[in-house]
Amino acid sequence: MKEDVEKVLNGQKTATRRNGRYADIGEIMTLENVDFVVERVYRQTLGELTDEHANQEGYANVEEYKQSILAIHPGMPWLSHMKVWVHEFRQVQK
């Protein structure tokens, strides 16, 4: 999503949570010719999310993050026991 790419490029987004595992530690993703390295990959439940985690995603708090996800995925339940994959990354300094 364009909005997410912009958040990554300006340093607001340093992690992404998804239903599947999309990268391994050490993998490089390139967005608009800027490289980012995946530093951590782990599982987490939605109930474990904190405002700090929401900040990693580029949101002010968990509720803002939750509403964004539910808007993208209409009809998806937000279940505290639902597990997601977390991919944490940082920009590669050249």
C-alpha cells in the first residue's frame, strides 16, 4: 500500500504484522531504491499488541491501528487470540 511505503520511507513504520511469514531475518526489501533489512521475525497475538507496537506500524495507538486493519479487511474479526507474524526492519545505511 502506498501509504505504508511512505511511512517506511520516512521512518514512521519499522514493522509490519501479517497473517503469513513473508521474510526471514537478514533478507533485504527494497522500496523506491532504498534498502531495508529484516531484523526480527516472530509470532504475536493481537491481544499482545501495545501502543508501542502500533507506533512501529506507524499509528498513534492500538485502536487506531485496529481500525485501519479492519477498514482494509472488511468483515475480519479482531480476536485477541489471533496470531500474526511480525517482521521488524530497519533502513540499510550505505
